[in-house]
Amino acid sequence: MLLFGLPVLLPLILAGCLLVPARALETNVRWPDTPAARRTAQDLVEELNRELLARPSATATLEKWCADRGIATPARVVAARVRDQEGMAPADVRALLNAGPDTPVRHRRVRLACGPVILSEADNFYLPEKLTPEMNAELDGTDTPFGKVVRPLDFRRRTLDAQLLWRPAEASGDGAALPLPAFVLTHRAVLTLPDGTPFSALIERYTSGILAAPPAR
């Protein structure tokens, strides 16, 4: 069972147990394993982290990231469901959502991709009773990301934790291709209505697909 508590969560992420590991990037871009490239890669991971912390919608942030760096055209993020890995909400998630033992909580596990490149993999536990019937139907039946579907709610995002999983600038390379890990960054967050009522708990893992644009020369 997926656990929301970070001390349990991070070892599982690093072991690749939460989701099937991100597929190889469908791109010809290769980063040289040089000090300058390592510093640039780390700067980009840190930049995305800052942008995610500054905006309520991770989907909108990823679409802007994709567009600004020419990762895919059009820069449209879609959510591929991983239905066979969805399950019950654990107790700590229910506590974050103020959900009683009988309150329905849905789990949506997705891979967010821009064009052929997977940018993140995420688990989203949400309260369907806080959404409109139209929103619930769209979440059940389409590949539209959660943030786009619930945008009319004017939601707020409260980040619980943000962790860099990869710090390439702290290691040396040999000048060959820089080995890219599956995941470079993870966030835990809660989405709330304007009055502060929580309705969604998120665990997001950002892949090395965020580096799919050519490194600066």
C-alpha cells in the first residue's frame, strides 16, 4: 500500500517501488558528463522546484516548462492512468483530507507526459464529493490532468514537502554521456478550496524527462 508519510515514502521512491520506473526518454538529446553540464542539469531541477512551489497547478507549470524548452509541440500535458496500481487511501491521507472512515476517497495514479516524454508520475487521492458530477465524470473517463479538470474550483496548493532526489553537480564525471536517473524531484502537497477545505492529497515524482531539451552550449 502506498503511504503518504515521507519517511516511508522516500525509500520506496528511490527503490522504484511506487510505480513502474519511467520509460526511457524518447529523445535524441544527450547530456555530456562534464562539470558544466552537471551544474546546468542541477540548476534546471532547482528551477522547476521553485516554479512548482510558486504556482497552484503542477500541470500548468509543466506545460509552461515544456513550451519554454521546446520539449514537444504542441506543449500539451496529458495524464495516462495506471489503473492497476490504484487502491484504497491509507489512514494518513484520510487525516490530511479530514475524511472519516466512511467518506469516499478516490485514487488516481497517472503519468503526465508532454508529447512522448514523461515529465512526472503522480498519485492523487481526492474527495469526489467536493467536485461537480461533470468533474468526476471527466476524471473517470478522459486523460485530462486533475489540475485542469478542477481549475474552476480556484484551488490553492499547500506544499508539505519538496525534495531534490538528484544532485549531479556534487559528483564528477568522465566527459561521456551523463547518466540520468528515473526521478529527480518529489513533492507532497494538499489542494484546498478557497476557504481552506482540503480536497486532494498529492504525491508527485518528477522524472529526468524535464531535461529532454538540449543543454545550453
